[in-house]
Amino acid sequence: MRIYLLKRLALMAPMLLGITLVSFVVIHLAPGTPVEMQTTMDPKASLEAQKRLRELYGLDKPLHVQYWDWLKRMALLDFGLSFSPDRRPVWDKIKERIGITVALNLMAMFLILAVAIPIGVISAVRPHSWFDRGTTLFVFFGFAMPSFWLALLLIMFFGVYLDWLPISGLHSLNYRQFTFWQKVQDLASHLTLPVLVSAFGGLAGMSRYMRGNMLEVVRQDYITTARAKGLPERTVIFKHALRNALLPVITILGLSVPGLIGGSVIFESIFAIPGMGQLFYGAVMARDYPLVMGELVIGAVLTLLGNLLADVSYALVDPRIRTG
């Protein structure tokens, strides 16, 4: 097991290098440059000023030279300086917001697992029941509804008509004057809608994957044998069937990490949450190449770590993998 982990960690380096190369080329192929974005609407920006900006940003060099310079900085864990007028270090901008995005995604992932696994198990144990039919309708509804439209509907219903929940930001204006428990309640009320929107699509898909896997497992011969031995149904389902049914779900869980991070762009923009998604959207619109690459690298690392975590979880769930 230790050798397998070392091999996987060694393979992550060339994979990360390939991801950064493709990302670097793609963002430079997008129409518009940082210089154009900053000078197009400025009638006082002369051609000489544009030339100096390109030299300042290093955009006058060939693309492979720009990538090599960026890669050398990355080897020293230096994301460079942002192309925005403040010229702040990229890592300082990301550091201010990464905690918010990671916390939101972890809460959404916990909600998905806490709800989807029981729904999938109950639907598989009692197929074609009213509960199974109801959750099937819920899944189709979740797959069909775009997340941005769901966010707008929830804002209109809970934030405007009922006035139960806030619709933007993380804190109220007088947050600092609250007591500790008032701060906790205020933060929870601000996070309710974003977490629900982030988890809704994954909840629908994960519950359906769990149901399909459980249906396959409960039909296996060893489940029939366990029941023939007189084991309680709860033991058969949760001790013998569930562990094997979780294996494909773990794979889906590892692959869903980049989807959650990418989805942050949508709900953080809609709910005005100062996270990495909102920062990434602004960087793409401004063609802020260092900031875009910094966020893409962090997203790639989290994705690779998610896949590695899925493989490790495989070994924890299935003893045969640990033995191998």
C-alpha cells in the first residue's frame, strides 16, 4: 500500500505539469489581452503606453518563454503579481478567499453524503415503493434544473417574498456588534442558500448512483447467503452490502471535487460571496493571466488530491485492495 501511494504521488507531478501547460495555452488563445482590457476604454492610452504595459507584463515575449518564466516562478511557489492596477501578489489575493470557498464546498459535500447515501440505500432496499418513486422524481427535477435558475428562485422565495434568509454576502452590516451566538446564527443564515444551491445537483446524482450500486449488490450471492444464515436485515444491508456499494460512489466523489469548485463561480457570483469563484470570474473577464493560472493550479492540485483520496478510500472500504 505504501509503494502504491508513493507511485501515485510521483505521477501527480507530470500530470500537474501537463494541466498547467494546456491551461496556459488556452487562456492565451482567448480573445482580448490584459493590455486591451485596460486601455480600450481609455482615450488617453497611447500606443507607447500600451507597449510599456506589454513589456511590464512580459507579454512581448514568445508564448513558450512566458510559460517557462511562469514555470520557474511556480517551482519556487511564487504565483507572481496580478495584472490588476493594484499589482498585488496573486497568492495574497487567493489566500484571502480560498478558505471561504473550501468551507462552502466541504459543507456542500457533507450535505450531499449525509442525505444522498440514506436516500439511495432506502430506495434500493424498497424498490418501486412510494419513497423510491418520489426520490426518482426528485432526481429528475435536480438534473433538469440549472443551478443559477434554482438560486434565483430561492432568492425570490426565501429572500424577497418570505424575507426569511439574506440573499447576499456572508455577514450583516452590524455583524461586529453581535454576540457570539448571534454571529453564528447570522453566518448560518447567510450560508444556507449558497450551500443548498451548491449541493442540490450533486445530491440528485449521488443518490441515484447509490441506488443503482445497492441494487446490484443486494442481488449478489453472498447477500443471499448472509440472509440464509439468519443475519438481521440491518446487518446484511449496512455491514455487508453498503461497504461494497460505496466503492463506485467513492470514485464519483473524488471526481466531483473539480465540479464543486467550478460551480463556486456561479453561486458565489449570484450570492455576492467573496470566494475563489467570484475572484476567478473577475480574473477571466480582465484577462488577468497570473491570477487565472494561480486559481487553475490550486484547482488542479485539489482535483489530483481528490482522486488520490478516492483511491485511498477504496483501500479502506475494500479489504481485497489492501491485501493486494
